[in-house]
Amino acid sequence: RQIASVDYAVLKKLCIDYPTMLEPMLLFQNTLRRRIMGEVWWKRKENQIEKHFRTLDQSREKKRRREEKRLLKERKEKIQSDIGLMAYYLKSKSRSEMEKEHPKPVVYLEDKTGEVCVEWTRIEKDADGSVQTE
């Protein structure tokens, strides 16, 4: 016994090559939905799936923000310990110099896996005074 399946790339190519094939397929799908479990059940199922992915996206974004906040707090504490609290709050020039030495983290979500990733950009000056980023 074989199970029939269609690869996404194959289906996409078929839809591009034979666009008139889409309408009968969608009509067939709607007819199946109506006859199996009913339209209300399928609409509820679609809403559940959408809610699941929306919740997943929200939790990933919350995790990203939490990590970014933690790293920014660590950065601030490191700068404060290096130059002292008084210099941090009263001498903006020394603080800005230390902020250049301790770059801000760029926190983002990996597209495919949804994992939190961090990149550090450091701004450095060459001997001639030109600014370069790493």
C-alpha cells in the first residue's frame, strides 16, 4: 500500500505551470470540508492553528526582548564598574567612550528555528581617525 503525497516544490511548480488547475482543486477541498466535519469545524480548526502560531511568535519575541534587556543591563553594569557611578552619570564624555568599547548587542530571532541570536558590533577608530565597524 502506498501513501500519496505531493512535495511543496512540485505543487508550486504545477500551480505556476497550470494555473487553471487551482480552481478545481480549491473547489474539491471546499466540498470535502463541507462534507467531512462541516465548515464550522474547519473554520474553528483554522482559528486554532492561527492562534497557536500567533502565540508561538509572541513567546519567541518575549524571549528575545528578555535576552536583550538582560544583555543591556550587563553592559550598563560593566561600564559603571569600569568608570564608576559618578563618572557614569555625570561625565557623559567618558561614558560615551566606554559605550564605544562595550558595544550594544543586536538581538534577533533566527528565521527558521526561532532561536534567539546575538551579534555584537564594535565601533573602532583607525590611526587616521576614520570609524570602522566590526
